[in-house]
Amino acid sequence: MFLQFLGIFLNVVHVLKFAFDGVGVEKCDMVGNLAAIVSECLMILMLLLIAKGWTITRMVMKCKLLTFAVWAAYLCFDIFLFVWNRVEIDVIEDIDEYQTWPGWLTLSFRLSIMVWFLLELRSTFLLENKPDKLDFYLHFGAGFLVWFIYLPIVAVIASQVSALWRFKLLLSVTNSADFIAYVVLMHMLWPTRAASYFQIQSNIGEFEEELEEFETEAIIGDIPSPKQDSAALVT
């Protein structure tokens, strides 16, 4: 979320500067867009980890290497699309980033990750048997399925919109959808609710109980027994 806020802030700085001098701050624009890309990819990684049931149903994540490899590949595709958009696409052409072959490839990759997300969520759902966690997975899957699929739909709609409004449509819809997704995820993972889902809290409680037992044993061990006191007096 911080990276998303940083990206929007830097883009606002660039646009405000551009409104005054017609040049803007190119570095702010570039760093802001890169921060937004990394933020979105981290969001996808978090959704995949939750769909796998990590720390909710499972304490050990399966296919860890594959998960991070696919996520890194999607991140590279997004960065490549960003570089392609800045280098290869002429600003006077009547196309946007999602009307190029890297754009369609990135959208296809996103849909593939969405299918994987649903399969992992189904596997975790079948493994879980607690009603509160099952309810969490149902709401989680239904909500973020919409977040995964909205971008390809908006990209198709934007291709039919005038070039004058196309970028504004894409920017407003993507930022609004990301904001809603962050708010929903924050609501679902709020500490008062997350305590009933995640197993981290129970593990911390077990550790605290073991620590208290250890301290109690240490205190008892330091207290001399009556036999030790009498022996000390005789000597």
C-alpha cells in the first residue's frame, strides 16, 4: 500500500509540475509508475499466499519456488510492458499499452494467474473444515476474483473509447479498483478479525506459555529446599 501511495504521490508531483512548465519531472513519473507496478505485483503475491492457505490452513507453503518464480515472471512482464510503452509507442499514435503484443501478453498472464488463484483457493477450501475460515475464503475469493478480471475487461472497453479519454479512463478505473481492493483486504485482515483466521496468534500464545513455564522452573530451581537449608546450617 505504501508503494501505491508513493507512486500516486510522485505522479501527482509530475503532473502539477507539467501543468506549470509543460515539462514536468521525468524521474518522478518513472519512479512513480515503477512503484505502482511493484505494489500491484506484491498485492498479487499476497493474494496467492492467502489462497494457498499459508498461516491460515497450512503453516508450510507448498510449491514455494514455483509461486515466487511465477510472481517474478509477472513482475518482469509488467516492467517490460512499462519500458516498451515509453520507448516503442509514439505518443501521437492512437493506441495504448494494452493494444500492443506485450500488453496482451501481460493481460493473458494475469488471467492465467487468476485461474491458478482459483485452483489454489479451491484446494485450500476443500482442506479446511472450520466454518469461520470457510466463510473467509468464500468472501475473499469472490471479492478478489473481480479484482483480477477487471483489468482485461477495462482494457477491451478502453480500446473502443476515444484516444482523448482512453488514458483517463484506464487511470481512474485502475486506481479506484486498487484502492477498493486495498480497503477490502485491510477490512478482512484487520487484527480483531485476523486473530480468528491466522494461526500466528496461537503460535505466539504457545511460545509465551512455554516461556512462562521456563521462568517458573528457573525460579523454583533457585529456591533452596529444606534439606539444603539444614545441611548448610550444620556445616
